[in-house]
Amino acid sequence: MRVLVAPDKYAGTLTAPEVAQAIVEGWRAAAPEDELDLAPVSDGGPGFVDVTPGQVRVVTVSGPRGERVAARLRVDGATAYVESAQACGLHLAAAAVDGTTYGVGELLRAALDARAGRIVVGLGGSGTNDGGAGMLAALGAVAAGPPRVLRRGGLALAALDAVDLTGLDPRLADATLVAATDVDNPLLGDEGASAVFGPQKGATPPQVAALDAALARWAELTDPRLAARPGAGAAGGLGFGLFLAGARPEPGIALVLELLHVPDRAARADVVITGEGRFDRQSLRGKATVGVAAAARAAGRPCLVLAGQVGVAGAELAAAGVDAAYAAVDEAGSLDEAFAHPAAHLAALAARVARAWSPR
């Protein structure tokens, strides 16, 4: 039997390649004759540069609190792949109120310095909520208001008097900019960046309301029409900032699946396996697991999810194109144990699933 193994990361524990390797080790232990094809994926969030092609370049940029951090990007011919979480990720700091995306702009400048004619920016996993204002400041945007207001985080944007984007790096005009989004949320409102993702980054309810109002001011002074575009709310509104810079949105998982030829590889498989740290309703809004499941369905192949935790069942599971979902936490017996030894419990889960699905 041919098995395509195409998981995303388990956030905070395993990278996507590590997840794929753990699944392969467990599956081979139970079904050594099966042919396994590894294709770790990303929806554009953390781990994006782990699965994209090209030469790795390391640059030092500003982190979400202005600290200097080492960040990677990949350059593959005329295309550069930038992972925004490298500069403003939640793993660096939960900084919804005052975190900056300035370092993302520095990564874009590094891509332009590498003569990239196409720059794909993976969005997701950010610890910031500044609507991309910091990123645009690094690229030449200026504002009337308190000094360096664009670099002071989302809440500071409420004090803006005016914004001038005419000084953006002129090289952007000759480059194709792609915002690889992992969600379809707009910038503002109940489904926007602040309301949905702000609490995950430490924002209190009053701060969420203040952040949404500040981003509304930012949008009012730039281009309010773009605030409603799906994906504008990705990465704390970084999607909106990229739209202001001329980026076109593209679902991150669709881009990665095409890049890795996953649809063709799924058609050659007998079963497709995917997974992520927590498979829940948020996964249904453009995350990697559902993207892989859609590719499996299009190829007429069954899709199995091996996740750390599973919060989707029944009709929602079937609607997502998933035939069965399994949780490593059930194998571990407790959440603490699952986090303590994620690879071992995932491998054990994969062996159990293999015994159920492989004809051997």
C-alpha cells in the first residue's frame, strides 16, 4: 500500500518534518511493506520556510518588542519565501498591544536585496496585532502623529493623524508580492484580527476593543476597502498591511500543495495522512489539514488525520473530507504526557492506525 504523509507542525512541540518522521516510524513498525511518501506541509504560518524550496539565508531583524532576532528566508531562483513568524511570531512574544511587525519589513527588504522578483510571505502564528504598520514603516511608510508611531504596536495607531505610503521601497513596484494567508478573517469586527486572535496574544476584552478601534483608524487613513478583504486579518492584520503594499492574497496551503505537487502525489497513493497539533473548528478556515484533505478527496483517496488533539467530529469531519481522525493525547493518556513525549506517542498512534488501515 502507498501512503502519502503530509502533516503540518504540532505547534510548540514538533515541526512538520518531525511530525512526518514520527508518523513514518510508527507506520513502518506496524506495516513495513507499505511505501511511504513524505510531504510535510504548512499553511503559511510557523514552519513555512521548513517546507519551501531554495537556499536558506539568515538575517538579523527586529523582533516584536524591538529586540534583534535571527530570521530565515529562502531564495529559490527569482522567488523568495518569507515566514512572517520568524520576525513577529507568538513564540517570540505575545505582544498584541505593543508588538511590531517592523522585522517583517526588514525580511522583505532582504528578499528585495536578493533580487527576488516574486516574494511569497507566509502569514500565521504572529504575536502582534499592528495591521502591518510596522512592516510598512520598515519599507518606507511615514506617519503624522507621535514619533515612530507605526513601530509602536496596534494600540498606538489610534493616535495617527495621517499616513503617507508614497515613500515605500520602489523595488516593490517591480516585484510580485503574494500574501500566503492561513485564515480568511477580515481586519475588523467580530471576526477580525483583534477579536479572534487578540486574546490568544494576551489582549484583555477592553484591549481587544481598543485594538479594533485603533486598526479601524489605521484602515481609515490608508484604504478602508481592503479591510474587508478575506485574509486582511491574518497575522494580526499583517495581511492588510501586505495588501496596502500591493500583495495579492493566496491561501497558504493551496500554494504549498501546488509547490510540493501534493495533488499528484495523493493520486498515486492509496491513503493520505495529515495532521496538526489541534484539529478543531479553526482548522476548517483554511488550515493545512483541511487543504490536504481536499486534495485527497479530489483524488478519490481516503484521508486520515493524526492530530495532537481532535475537536471536530461527525458531520463536520465528513464535510472537511476526513474519513477518520485520531488524537495522540488518547494514546498518551493525558495532555501533559502527550506534550512531554510528542514524537513517541505520535509514532505509537501511527502504528495503531496502520494496523487498522494497512492490508499487510
